[in-house]
Amino acid sequence: MNVMIFTSSPNIDGLTAACGRAARTGAEEAGAQVVMVDLNKQRIGQCKACGNGWGPCRDKHECQVQDDFQGLHASMAGMDAYILITPVYWGEMSESAKAFFDRLRRCEALKKDKNLLQGKSVIAVAAAGGSGNGLTTCLTSMERFLAHAKAEKFDLIGVTQKNRTYKLNTILNAAREMVVVSNRKGE
């Protein structure tokens, strides 16, 4: 089983990074091959709402804005499950996560054939490093993305500095269980 884990914080030693490490450990413990993607290291700009609001993303399911999106989008084809981890900025996903997932939604959500996330298990994690405010709205935004992409929501997890210790264990256990359950389905 192949799992892609997306993180999207510039702080490589912060809460979001710790969540990514916990997810990786859990998935690998269950036997998954893990691909880690740090969206902050990708050169991915925001959607340009090309043409009349829809460029080739609507019919060809490709984005015409040329940057690192195309390669990352193509690399998702071999994945069986995903884990999305973002810090909470102003009650939303980080800018790098929002840019990537907005463009991915436009390319994948309206496919007539099965899209890259459709029916695949996904864990969404919102990591609020400061006050913890905005956690619920960030998870709601992530849940809406998953619904548009027809993904199977395995879990939505909110993490703060106050609950960090037990929530990192929750993420590890959720990643492990997602792989176990997904492998059972594939048998």
C-alpha cells in the first residue's frame, strides 16, 4: 500500500512536522510505503481561474499554470491513501496547502471517470500551534475539500500545543489503522 503524506509548514521542527512524523511512523508500522511531500518546498502558485473561470482543469483535468503542481499531481496516481497535515493560519489551511488543494480540487472534482482521491481513505489533520483558535474552521474547510474530491474521510484530527502528546499518538494510531483497514478492503 502506498500512502502520500502532505505537510505544509515552514517550521520543520514545529507541531505540523511532529504530526507528519507521527503519521509516517504509524503508516510504516502497518507496512505502507510512504511518500512525504512538504508543500512549502514546492513551487506551487495559486489558482488563476483561467479563461471564464475554468481553464483546461474542468475538461482536461490539467492545470495550465506551469509550476511544480503538474509533477506532484501526476505522482498521486500511484497512491492508495493520503494524509493531509496543515498548520492553522487565520482559521484556514496554510497558504501552501490551500494553493495546492484548490488547484487539485479543480482538476479532480469534476472528472467523469474516477478521480485520484475518489473512494480513497484520507486523514486530515489541522495543527494549531498557538491559541488553538481556528481549528474547527480549518477542519471544516479540509472536510469540504474531501467531499468535493469524493474521498473517503477516515479521520479528521485537530491538534493544539495543549493536547499535543496524546494527539500525536492519535495520529500515529489513525495512520496505522487506516493502512490496516485499507489493506483488508483490498484483499
